[in-house]
Amino acid sequence: MTPLRDLTHRTAPADPLSLLKGRVHEAEGPGRRAFALFQARRHSGTVLWILPAYEPQRPMLHGLPEGVSERLLVLTPKNETDLLWCVEEALRANPVGLVIAEPQQMLSLTAGRRLQLAAEAGQSTGLLLIRTDHGSAATETRWHCAPLPAPDADSTLHCWSTKKNKKGTIGSWVLNWNGTSAAFDMVSAAGERSQPAQPAC
Amino acid sequence: MADARAIYPDLSTRPANLAREAASLVGLRRWVSRYAPMVASDGTDGLIADITGVAHLFGGEAELQDDLHARIERAGLTALSAIADTRGAAYALARHGGGIIPEGALAKGTAHLPVSALRIDHATADGLGRVGLSRIGDLIAQPRAPLGRRFGAFLLLRLDQLLGYQPEPVSAGTEPPHFGVRMTLPEPIGLQSDVMAGLARLLDRLCATLALHHQGARRLRLELRRVDHGTAQVEIGLARPMRDPARIAALFSKGVDEVDAGFGIDAMRLSAPVTEPMPPEQTGSGPAQRHQDDLADLVSRLGNRIGFDHVLRLAPSDSKIPERSFHMTAAAWSEPVAAPLRRGPLRPATLFLSEPVTHASGNPPVRFRWRRMEFTTLRAHGPERITPEWWFDDPAWRSGLRDYWRIETREGPRLWLFHTPQAPDWRVQGEFV
């Protein structure tokens, strides 16, 4: 009998918004593609975006964050089986940093587990952009992403919260990220102010 | 043409296809090599074969010529041929009736031919005709020095070549390298591991040939002949030219797995129908090179399952129209292109076919419905006017000009709406980060 591998030494990363390497994560909600692009900007290596051939919503070159379009490969398999096969194959491959996939159907536990094993073998990160409540129980973290209306014209607010986290607590973050660079600002929770702020003069 | 029609009204004409003619001449040249080791094409319409020491194998020159004509006629072609001691004489006679000039009778045999048969230009031939020298025989009888002074040394060279005073060898063109290897087996095999072992041997030989010619394979085809004379085919594509046997063999394993061996396989043939130049380079040296190799392997694996036209890369195009400002190219046949500089108005991160907006009120709309969701505009940036490309008839752009707006909604999503003033309508085409 082979001993089970000790999984306790793998700690959650310090930065709450970074995804654990060698695992597959899920994101849902209307802002999931923005979250995927944010993660693509933060990962080095080739980025694969796997979406069904009939999916009309595709990444646009001129709107991608800096430095992503050169290393982005878009895969458009014809059916769901091929899509999952592509995700597994890509996760196992060495040069791939991040695999973004948009499965259309509910993932079974078997499929989710297979993807986790593939990611572990290839030490790459997977991010599945799922429809709400279509995830699998094998996922490492599940994010709910939504864009927020901004108080002024210069900010682009996102609310990203973890609905599930296997190695830590869940949380919710509001941040200002304009979709081009890796830089972002955490926005502290807004409190009720009875009077407008005094200008510092 | 008009004259020809006037003489014979039912004349049927077809444009000449020079490329196909040349290709069929190459095929014919390969066939004619059954008569002689040295066969070369002679002009655009002829072949020349050096049959020195060959004729007796066919029973003599006349028999050889008869055999040639009989076979060509059976193939449905019409040909004229001549046999002579020199290449020049054979050329001249073949284009003026054909026949055989016996050994040592060159001057006599070619005397009746016109001077144009000497492979000289029109001006020289006209000049010769003007001074009354219209046959080769007349030319041979003339003193050489005045001829050379008046018509140049080239005419004398051609004349010498015709009469055999100057050598003119026939050099066969080089055959293009053939990238195919085969293997026949004494006993039929059926196990997948046996097929893979045979494939490994074939690949070693094929890759050695490829390396010799500095080529890399882009497509490989493995044909497996079964005992019952059925043939199974496995074809793979490669993301870039490659001649590494181990890496190619790994790509074949899935295709070989699906082959039905029937009663066994007794012959294998491996060929590379598409090859590309691949100069020798240091491979597998550094991490960057390894990364490139691994990525090419991944693209090959993915492409062989989902098709190489489904493994895409984004590349910029020169157009202001959003959907044509970039294009998706097959990753196997393109290199990554640096992203264009960001300037001008913002562009959405995702783009889709425009979808209609309902219940839009105001310009830009204060409230609208899209995908069955209600939106209220918080902030609107725009308009950015984009005009259709008149030289390109795109059905999506038939509604004319578009005024694009970036709409921030109170509900969160930041959408890319456009208004078509010439056919008033609001539609959504993209979503910002």
C-alpha cells in the first residue's frame, strides 16, 4: 500500500487573489471573464483559453491586458468531450501557465478530479469559467465575480468573492482594476458618512 | 486566331496550361528513363535521352524507336522522335519529321533541314534566309570564317554541335528527394506494440532522409496494408517542421490505437507528403528551446484531435472595424505577433456578434433591456463613430455608420453599445473588463 501524500504542507498563498499552483479553480458570475483576464496577466507562460466552437463571446485582441495576447492560444473544440480532453492535455503540458476553459455543462466529480490530477502532474493552474452552480466538488476554490458600478469615471470596480475554499477561509474583495496592467487597488468597504469629506487644504 | 477561324470555322481552341504541360512532361521524363539512364527535358516540348550503348538491349535503334512509339501511342499521345549521333542533329530532325540518321552520316542526314532547326534565334535565321542560305546543307558548304564574322560565333557553335565537332552532353536533372519508406513483414502482425515498433524503425529511416536534405515533416502518413489487401491510413499533422523520431512516434499512438488490424498487417509504408525546410540547429539546449519544443508538441497533440484550424492565435489586422481589427490564425502556421499599442478609445475585452437592445430610451439610452436584463445607464462615454468599409460588403454593416458608446450601468456590467443613425437601432457588441 502506498502512503497517501501529505497535503498539509501546501499552504494557501499569502495574496488572497492569487490562485494556488497545480490546482484547478472555478469562477462564475457575470464578471468571470474579467477575473480570468486578471489571472492571465498575473501568470507567466503560455495561456490557453478553451471555449466551444459555437460560443460567440470571444476575447478581443485590442481589449486584452498588456502582454497577454502574445502568449494566448485560443482553442475552439467542437464538443464538450473534446473541450475537457483539451483542458486535461493542456494542464499536463509543461510550458502552460494558465488554462482558462468555459465548459457548458455541469462538471461531474470524476471530471473535476481528473482535471485536478492533471494540474498536479503538470504544475499548472486551471480556471474553469462555469455557469452559476455548474461546478464540481473537486475544485480548489470557487469564485463569484461581478462587476460593480464605479463612483467616478476613473475607477473600474470588481467584486470578487470566494464561495468555496479548500485551504482557507472564504472572503470577499472589492478592487479597482482597469483591465490593462497587473496593478490593482483594493477598495476598502464603504462606510456610511453623514457629511461629505472635507477637502484637505 | 481570326485567320484560323476564317479558314476552318469549327476550330475548337483551349488556352494552354503551361504549368500542367510542364508537369506532364516531367512525368513523361520519368517514364522515358526506361530507355536510357540520362534523360533531360529539352525546351518546353521535348525530351532528350542519351541512348549510347543502350539500343542493342532493344534489338537496335529502329526497334527501340518502334517500341517507344508503340507505347506512347497506347497511352494516347502523339510524338515525333529522332535518333542521331549528336544532340543537335536529333533535335533538328525530331522537330522536322523524325527518323534515324545512321552513324557517320550527320552532314548528309541533316542537309535538307531548314536552318531554323539549328536552335538559333529568329533574326539570325532571317538573315541567313536573306543571303540564300535556307538549308543546313547550304550552311555546311560555306566557308566558316565569313559566316562567323557575319552571323556571330553562336551560329558556328550550333553548327559544330550539330556535326559533332563540339561536345554537348545530356545531363539528367536531379530528382527531387522522395520522403517515403516502406517495410514488408514476413509474418502479419496485429499487436499495437508491434506496429509501433515497426513505425519506430520506419521513422528512423525517414528522419535520416529528412536530415540529409535539411527538411522537416509537416504531415506524415502511415499506410498499413492488411493481409486481405485492405489499407488502413493514419495521418498526423505537426505544429512545426520536425524530424525527431521519438516525438513523432508519440503523436501516432492515438491513430494506431484506432486502426482495425483485421487478420494482421503485413506491410507498412510511411511517407511525408508535406515537408518544409528545416536547417540543422542545436535542439534541446536551453530552457527557452525546451519551452518552444514542448509548446509545439502540445499544439501538435491538440491539433491532431480537434483539428489544426481550432488551435488559434490572435493577430492584429489593419482595420478600424472591431470584428476585423484582429483575426484568428492557426497557431501551427503562424508566429506570435506583438500586440499593437493601446491608443484611442478603449476596446472591450470580449466581443460577440451584435445583439439587439430593447426598450431603449434616449440617446444614449438611459434605460434598456439586454439578454432579458434591465440596465440603467450610470455613465456613458462616446460616441466614437466608425464608418463601414465601402470596399468590403459585410452584411452586418449594411445598416451604415455606427456610433459606439461605452456604457457603465448601475447594475455593474460595462457594455459596448452602438447606435446606427441611418437605421435607428441600438445593439450591444462587447463587454468591458
